[in-house]
Amino acid sequence: ARQNTINLEQQLKYLGLNFFLDSYHVVHHPQVDFKKSQIILDQQIELFIGDTETDYTASKLSNIIFLGVSTGIRSKEFMLDYGINTIYPNLSSLTSYIDQV
């Protein structure tokens, strides 16, 4: 979980992702997956794109679609071992899925 708001803002700006987000949330340990799930439910989010097992667990707790991206903190192999089946190699490859939704 991102724990530093300033670093998160800088990373979103650097990657050009800030224009796609209405809001973002920073969660802190412990129980990161539960905290993320609460945000998902509160915000009525329908789709979660993430790169960690806590992202995946939060989406499962919230009963929403999860799309894994293996360019983050976890590798594709790690995510597959954890039970994550929908994994994209990068954010750009997600556009075809998102266009269909």
C-alpha cells in the first residue's frame, strides 16, 4: 500500500495517470486489504486494477472485478501463484479490456 501521499501524487503525475482519476486513497498497515475493501465499497467501485495480492484480496472482499498488472511490486509468476488469473503486462495493455466495458 502506498503510505506516502506526496510520493503517490508525484508518481501519478510522472506516469500521466492523474488525469484518469477522480480521487485516490492512501492506506496504512495493518489490514491493508480490509481498508482497501472498505474504500471500494464506500465509493461503489466496480473494477480494481492493481499490482499486489492485497489489491486482489480487497477486490475479492468487495466482490468486484480485479485486473492484475505485473509491472508493479509483484511479478506475473507471483500473482499466478497467489491465484490471480487476469494479469496484464502493463497499463497500456489494459486499454483493450477497458474499451469493451
